[in-house]
Amino acid sequence: MPHIEPINRFKHLSMNYQQTTAYLFSVTPVFEKIGAGAYKEGLENSWALDKHFGHPHRQFRSIHVAGTNGKGSCSHTIAAVLQAAGYRVGLYTSPHLVDFRERIRINGECIPEQYVIDFVEQERAFFEPLHPSFFELTTAMAFKYFAEQHVDYAVVEVGLGGRLDCTNIITPVLSIITNISLDHTQFLGNTLERIASEKAGIIKPHVPVVVGETLPETRPVFAVKAHDMNSPLYFAEEFDAAPFAGIDFELKGDYQQKNRQTILCALHCLSSSILNLSPSSIADGFAHVCELTGLVGRWQKIQERPLVVCDTGHNVGGWQYLAPQIAQQRCRQLRIVFGMVDDKDIDAVMEMLPQHAVYYWTQANTHRAIPVASVAEKGKHHQLAGTLHYSVAEAYAHALKEADDDDFIFVGGSSYVVADFLAM
């Protein structure tokens, strides 16, 4: 990792919130912005930051959530159920879509701007010489904030992988691994077994672990790791969710049915050994996830006529569910605003996209975006008809202009496409 000097314009200023977040994005490597260059293997910085702040993660109970897809939905829904049960709940997720503060919430409320400002101003003399990554520093901020605010529980989403992810300094009361598919292979390995092994790294001694979905290649990996750690292992696929059949889930993406099973299994484990969660709390949390936690971008309905939906699904695993659901929409014309980033298998995703749709190829405002000309060329190769637009706002405006009331417009392909869309 190259040495990164603090940018001069930030050195001796008292910064406002916008300047503070600009500082964070400028002087710490940010995976969402630059990709592989921001990935720092190892937990040395995380342990150093943790020690400096007095081991804040030891001051609250935590639930650790890893997996290729579904981490965010599972994390938010579990947090919503705990909130509905009356607990004070911290929630740490990534990436944010519009505002940095979305990453760190307590009972749905974002961390205050002033806290972010004060953290940077008061602690930069310590952390600047460490040259932490953006995620290392943000994780330390979250744990410090949760401890100071006396949360009862914190639901902590893994950033990347598991074993070497900087959230993996915690010892949770429950670990959850949602599923495994090929993603971030440059960091985690290029086989399902190797990726599963990395994500199984969050399994701690004697801490129960719930695995949402398994494959023949991944199930033995989790079984061996849990056995080695003397950790009770629960496969959500084997959990009887029939008693919860009547629960309404606010998140309507088809892929949420798998997440629903994982969440219910996790809540059963928590209720059996740690918490007393009433059926009404579980139902309330499921029915009001977005209101309770602030979750956005999961099959989110923006308007009715034409019907506009956005979703952050961004890899093959996600699109295996999204593509059929989009294709099955009953509408006059299907219109898709679409872009991806450069570490995803765009050909595999495009192979699943409906050919009868009209496409508005675009690129998100990130260096990692695949240039729109390349996206369009890929689309042409897959016999998908569309036009080029150099921003998400432009692409959506064209889609909306050409749409009738009975059309369906989908915006997605990347979290960053959805972020640009929601920021309009």
C-alpha cells in the first residue's frame, strides 16, 4: 500500500461536515471509489485503533453478518426486530448511498454530523500516522459511537470477506453468513470453497452461527470450521419457518424470501438463548424495516405511474433473482436504466437480462464504473437494444420521458447507480 499523505488543504482547518467527509474520502483509501487499491489485508490497524479507543466493541453485544448477498437486508431487518422489541440498537452497514452517515445508525437515526467532525478533529493526530483505510477508520468510529451511546446491541455487517475484515475484531453473540457466490474473487479466491473459507473466518469459538444458503462446495467448509470452533451451527434451509408464514415482509424483492428464512432462523437462535423476542416484535420489525432503520434501495418503489423501482443488486448472485422478477412485470414496455462497476461479471449478468426491454446504458459517478460505451458494446453483444447516457440522471430522464403510464422502469446494476439515482 503506497504512503498517502494528508492533503494540504485539510491540515490546519476547522472543518464543517462536508469538508470532513471530503477529508475522509481524500486521505484514506476508499474501496467504493478506487477498488482494489483500498483493500488492506490484516487487522493490525483495526487492533491499534481498538486499543486506542479503549476496546469499545466490548461494551455492547453484537451480531455479525457476512455473506456475498443479502447482508444489508438481513442486518437491517434484524435491527428492526430488536428495535421493535424495545432495545437500543446500533447498525453498521456499507456502502452508503447518499450520505456517509447512513453507515452508522442507532434506532434508525444516522450518526450526527457533529460527531463525525469531532471524531476526525480530535483523533486525526493518532490515526493519520497509521494510514488506515476508509473502512478501518469508519469501523472504529462506529464502535466508539455505539459504546458512548450505550447501545444494547449492534448489528455489524462485514465489509468484505470475513476473516480479515476489520469488523472481525468483535466477538458477537451470533454470527450469520447469508450465502456464497463468486464475487470479489481478486481478494477472496476464485472458488466457492475458498470464498466460503474466508467468510467462515467470522465464526468464533462457542458462538452460534447461522448459515443462510449452502451449496455442495460450501456446506462442508462451514461444518468443519464450526466444529473446529466448537460453535453450534444452524442451517437456515433446515429451519421450519411455518409458524411465521403470516408475517408480512416489507422488502418485496423475490430474493428476500431466502433472506427471510435466514433472518427467522437467526431470530430463533437469539430468542432461544439470549433474547426474549415476542411474535409481535418480529412481525412489527419485518413489516416496518425501512421506517425503523432507514433502509433504501431494496426493490424500492419510487412512483406508481409509470411504476419505477430501483434495487442495489450488483452481481450474478443478486441478478439471478432480479432478472426474472423484472422480466415478469406486467407492463406495456419494460425500460431498464443499467450500469455496472469494473469488478463484476457484466457478461454473466447481461446473459440474464430480458431481451424485450429497452435499455438506457449509463455509468455511475465513480472511477470504478465501467464506461458507458463499454456497457453499451456489451449490451449489443448480448442482443440488448439501448441508448448511451453519461450520467444516471440523464439516463433516467430519458427513460421517464419515453415511458407511458403503464410502463415499468427499473434502475440498477450497481449500488452506485442507485446511489446516483437516489441523490437526484
